[in-house]
Amino acid sequence: MKKQNRLKILFGLMILTVAGCWLFNQSKEIPLSELALENVEALANGEGHENYGCIGDGEIDCYGMKVAIRVDGLR
């Protein structure tokens, strides 16, 4: 009987330890480096460094779309 109680207590402590470690790891914030933030910004801005806008529907290719007017030199 004593052995069963000890095993139950040990099992309960193991479960509490695992749950505590899991919760601790879930709450950690991972800091981003300056390079990582620059990469996120670059992905948000698109792949190229084109400075043009697209207006209307037409025959001119602009970002893979057919538009009426493509305005260069925008920033």
C-alpha cells in the first residue's frame, strides 16, 4: 500500500513538472534580431525594388497584371 501511494505522488509530481515546463516555454518571447526585422520588412514590401504604380485596366504589364497606365518613379 505504501508503494502505491509513493508511486501516485511521484506520478503526480512528474505531471506537474512537465506541465510547468510546458507553460514556461509557451510564455517565453523570442527576441528578433535587427537582421530578422529587416527581412520581415523586405518581405512585406515585395520582392523587387520597383518604384512604379499601376492604374486601370489595359494592355501594359504591371506586377503581372494588365493595366492602362504604369507610373514610374513613385516612392
